[in-house]
Amino acid sequence: MKIWSHSFKDNQAIPPKYAFGLIDPQNHVALSDNHNPHLAWSELPAGTKSLAVICHDYDVPSKGDDVNQEGKKIPADLPRVDFYHWVLIDLPPTLQSISEGEFSSGITPRGKSGPAALHDARQGINDYTPWFAGDKDMSGDYYGYDGPCPPWNDTILHHYVFTVYALDVGKLQVGDKFTGPDAMTAMEGHILAKASMTGIYTLNPELAGKI
């Protein structure tokens, strides 16, 4: 399989329009356009019955004590964990691409609706759901795509991996409110092929010029 995007190049910077947050000189972070990027793929294997698209950031701090705290920096050697930004399943195998902004165009406080999505697909909740759980203005179930918004005081660049999976089942066995790990578990034993590309993003002005 092959994957590519008109929105960014593999292992290059993700433009801010595809992010949840962008650098703001006064307040560190401002809300961005939050468009899902364009993605396209080809060379699906024979027997493909559905597609899944997963986007995750593997550089998220495992502890939130210093996240976005004035006068503090998140150390580079802090263990990191996965944060799922997009969990899209049950796409038809006839689909060859996703357009920019087709699934997300702007930020929806308390989250976009789901799981039903375009093309008779389903979207899971992303990890902004637990992140905003204690915020009275933003808490809710965040279905679909919500883009990068890494800590502005992190000392490392964040990597966002977009993967398209070709599956031998037409519908994954998950509940209505499923997560990235739920989808990954349901895909076990059903992946015929996959293709990935990575985008890089930061909200730390000191790192922005290094991408």
C-alpha cells in the first residue's frame, strides 16, 4: 500500500490549519482551523472489505504535572504515551482519498457528534475526551478528528502518525463509543496491509524553526 497527502509531506511540518492549536505570542496558544488533512492511498490488497484511518501522537507526556505550566519545561527524557487524534473505521474499499476538511472544519466545544460519519463509516472518540473531562466549558465526547495541540512548554517535537489499514472485514466489532485502543484491538487478525506517514508539530516557539 501507498499513502500520501497534499496537506503535508512525510516527516515534515504539519501546517497550523490542520491543528487544534497554534502558537500565540501573547497567550502561548490560540485555537486554529482544525481541518482534517487530505489523505490518499492506493494499491489495496485483494480481499480488502473496509478501511480504517488512525492518527496518533506518540510523544505525549506520561505525566501532566508540568504541562503548560509557566516557568516549567517538560523534560525530553520523560516517558511518553500515545494520544489518539482520529479513529475512523468502516470506510468502503472503493474510497481512494479523504478531502481536506471533509470530516473536520473548525473546533466544536464539547466535541463533534458520532459515531456515524460520512461514507457510512464510523468515528470513535479521540483523546481530547478524557483531556477535557474536568473542563466545564469543553467537556464532552470528542468524536472524529481533532488536530495537534501539544504542550507549549514541551522540549521535544511531536510526531503525528496517520495510518490507513486495509481490513478483511466490512465492519469492525466495537461499541458505539469506541476509542483508539478499542479499534486497534478489534483490527487484530484482520489487517491485510497498512501504510503510514508522519507529520511533525510543536507549539514551542523555540522548537518551531527546527522542523
